[in-house]
Amino acid sequence: MRVNKPAAVATKLKGNMQTGSIVDYLKSINVDSSFANRKKLAAKQGIKDYTGTALQNTQLLKKLRG
């Protein structure tokens, strides 16, 4: 069973530090990896107009990992 944790939790957990995929990273910390949730996470991390491009996903991944 997959647990959908709030977007704020993503910045506090350490997940798969090897992956280059934001989706795989979010799954590794049991956070909803849907586009809608990634868009919310991106907004909270200061990424404007998130559309899910490779560049935006890389930026989001780096920000969440700290």
C-alpha cells in the first residue's frame, strides 16, 4: 500500500540519492509523484510555471534533495 504524504514531507526525507528521476525519487520516499503533486512541490520550491520539462524536473530534484 502506497502512502501519499503531504508535499512538505518531501523536503525532510532522504530517499534514493542515486536516481536522476524526480518520479523515482518521490516514490522512494513514499510521496505522490503525480504531475499535480510535482507542480505543488515545484511552486513551494520557487519553480514557476511548472510544466514537467526535463530541466524543471532536474531543478526540483536538486532542490528536494537539498
